[in-house]
Amino acid sequence: MQEQVSVTGMILKTEPVGEYDRRVVILTRERGKIAAFARGARKQGSRLLASTNPFCFGNFRLFAGRSAYTVVEASISNYFEGLREDFTAACYGMYFLEVMDYYTRENNDEKEMLKLLYQSLRALLHQGLSNRLVRYIFEIKALALNGEYPGIPKDGQLYDESTVYAVNYIVNAGVEKLYTFTVTDKILGELAGIADGYRVRFMDRKMKSLEILYEMNEIPC
């Protein structure tokens, strides 16, 4: 008999399988990153049609097979519909999903990474925060949570003390308190240099969504 499990999480990516099915990757609170099949999810009228798209956050009921999970039911509490109305913010959001897919693993404790993803997507929809600032905070905090934060770069460059304070705050603050400040354009530029340096050093995968943002001239090259 298949074991039935209930998990809380967010859909990171989805891909078609066969004529009507989907394969989804879910970042969960209980079991880290898992892959599951959603049978018939691409059929019109399927109860899984809307709930197995990227950004969907909620509770998923699964059957655990020998080699894969199967989605039985989904109760979505946040679709992040605002991202569908803002293409630029959606590209940043897709980048965040790609980063989480890169960093997280099955059966790891990924509670803080899931919380970071959720709060970062909420921050993208906050009118008082720039998408670029949200991105740099997200990148630095994800690195710290993954245990790879190397400290402030010691390359001879002099950073404004406000930049150093901001980075230290990002690394040490709880996720729920991350998106509570703004910075000047100068500090934003310095955070960009630090975050980009970390990304090039520690991430060996090109992110498609980030490339789109470069092409849009939304972020500096």
C-alpha cells in the first residue's frame, strides 16, 4: 500500500509529461525538495490544473511510491497572482525559484530556505522596495543559509560602512525581518558588486531568468 503524506511547500518548476500529466518540483517544509507527478493536471477542468504551477504555495497531499511521489490533492493558500501582472517582478521571482532549485536537496531541512523564498516573493510585490534590492538581499541570505557566506570581500575595495552594516544585517537577521529597510543608490551599487561576486564564485549554473533580466536591461551587467 502506498504511503500518503501531507507537505507544505511551493512549486519551484513544472514540466509536461506525456499528453496530460505534469512533473513538478516542490520545496517543502517537511522533506526538502521533492519531485512529484500530477496525473491529468494538464486536462481542462482538472482540479490540479491551477495548483501545480510555479509560485503556488500551500498544502499538498501526496502518495509516496517507491521511486516517486504522486500529487493527489492541493490546497493553495497563495498563488502570488500579483506576479502575473508584473512581468519584470515575475522574472525576478522565477530567478528566485531557480536559485532554490539549485541550492536545496531532498530530505534536507530546508525550512529557512522555504521561508526566505516566500518572504522574498512577497517583497517583490511591495511597492516600497526595489526589485534589485530584494534580489541582493535574497542572494546574500540564501548563501548564508546554505553555509557558504565567506564574509565581506577582502579585495582592497573600500565599502561604505552602511554597506557593511547592511550585509551583516542580512546575514544575521531572521528571515521575517529582512525586507524592512531601503538603501541609497550608492549602497545599492555596492551591494550589487558584493552579491554578484558571491554568485559568480559560488554558483556554477547560469540562471535563465537572470539572463532575461540582463537582456531587458533591468539589471546592470
